[in-house]
Amino acid sequence: MISSQILQNTLDELHTITRVDFILTDTDGNEVASTVSTESTDRTAVIQFASSPADSQVVQNSHFFKIFDDKKTEYILVSQGPSEDAYMLGRVAVCQIQNLIIAYRERYDKNNYIQNLLLDNMLSIDVYNRARKLHIETEVRRIVYLIETKYEKDNTAMEIVKGLFGSRTKDFITAVDEKSIIIVQELREYDDYSDVEQTARMLRDMLNTEAMSSVRISYGTIVSEISQVSRSYKEAKMALDVGKIFYMERSIVAYNTLGIGRLIYQLPVPLCQMFMKEAFTENTTPDSFDEETLTTINKFFENSLNVSETARQLYIHRNTLVYRLEKLQKSTGLDIRVFDDALTFKIAMMVTNYMKFMEKNQ
């Protein structure tokens, strides 16, 4: 539905050009927009004209016109004045508003189409048929970005995104829930993932600065068919979840860089529980360690199991670090100075985070 402000602006522009006054009402005679300072239209006359079979009619020295939306009378336009000029200019105004209705309906239909496409709510044949009707290219390269805002219904963030992509008529901006903004971007033939990452960084920096909001952004893989857009969306959604579990330090997460996190995310919880029981005793799981122990372990992994560098960064003596690692070995049975044990421990820490996330979101 077109806003009253847009209709008012349209009538004001026509009035400025033509010097003819226009009044736009609904079929019940309620004024929607007008270039006349006082209400001067007989509501009864509007209602009678709306129910008549005529498309236009002269009533009380003014020209009345019907404006249709999908063959249904949506508005009544009154062009004031009995002259032929008033009639002709009324026809021009009708044509202008009619085109606005078509454009806005198509825009709404495109948004509705993209939402159903993302959620897999259409049959394959309908995907292509509706795309053709809406003049959407079916065989171009696209990618889906998912922006999670800090607050629900963040209109400021949505407006900023629309401003950034508003001039790109082949991109789509929509939402399927109250905390996320979805961008379906059409890519050029030579665009690659470095260009996609650059766009994601630009979005993050702009939103963090202009909207004063801390956002997380994820994106799926590049697809070449309209029917594959939903896959890119699901990948972006998975990347956002996996990022929250395993890569909290990242504000931008790409599906194709998830690594082992993606593998763990797809494991059933009972299998994870079985792994944890095999790897640890009940009282020595990673979530039972104190802050000092966890900091030591994480820093040791960050430095690729290098004892000297880890001790330097923790500002402790090398022997102190060795003592901590040996103490950890006694309590868990895993010596993380050995690659196989370190791998088991690293996976166990990630599995623990995954199980906590699943428990929280059940």
C-alpha cells in the first residue's frame, strides 16, 4: 500500500506544474491527499460515483475518476474545474497514481517472493515462474548476508542498510524475524569472496558507527541459480549460530571458513555426550576448570603448543607453565603438549560450548 505522504507529494507536484487542484479519496469519501486547503468534496457524491459503472464522470463542476488496483476501485480522484484541461490533467494524474500503485505492488510482491524463496515455501516450478513474472533474473550470481542486530525491530539499522543498497535495484533487503536483516546481493561475474568480505566489513563498520549498534554479520556461499538462494541463506544462518558458539571474537563469519565448528554443529547431542564421557571423567570436563586454567589452555593453543612463547605471553616462568600442564594431565589424563591429546582436548572444548548452546536454545 502506498503511503498517504507519497500520494500527497505526487498531487503537490502535479498541482505545481498544472495549477489544477486535485483531491484523492478512498471509495468511502475519506480524504487521502489533497491540494485544497479545506475539504470541498461531497462524500455522498464520491460514494455514488464509486458504486456506479462509469470510470469517469462530471459531478458538481468537477471531474471524478476511478483509480484501480488489480481491477478493483482503490481511489477516487477529483480534478476541480469543468474545463477540458481539468479533464485531461485529471487523466494524467490518474495515470501517474496508477503507475505508482503498480510499482509499489510489484515491490511488495518481490519482497514477498524473496521471503518465500528464502524459507523454501515454494515449489521449484513456482520459483522460476514467479521470478519471470516479477522480472527477476534467474541465472545470475548471488549471495546472502545475514545481519543480526542487538535490538529487536532495529529500524535505524534497516534504514541504513536500505540507504546503502537502495540504488542497487537488483539487490533485495528483507527480514523473516525481528532481530535479523537479510540482504540478497547480486554479484558481478568477477566478484569473489574477498569482495564479499569487503562488503560485510563495510556493513559492519557503517552500522556500528551510524546505528550505534553492535552487529554480527554472516554470509553463505555464492550461488548461480535463483533456486539456490535459500541454500545460501541457510548457510548464512548456520554460520551465525556456529560463530556464536565457537568464534565469539569474530563479528563477521563466513560459511566457508567455519572449519571443524561446522562439523561439530551438525553432530547429534547424544553422540557429543558419549564422546565427552569417553574423553573425560565427570568432574574434569572443560567447563569445570577455573579461569586461570582455561586462560592457560587457550593461550597454549593460540601459540601452536609452543611452551616458551606461551609462558612469555602469560608473563610466567616456563617451569610454572610446565607445572600447570602436568597438573592438567594428572586430572584429565591428557597431555596437551602431545598433538593427539591436544586435538582431543580442543575438540572437547568446542563440543562443550556446542552442548551448552543447544541446552540454552531448546
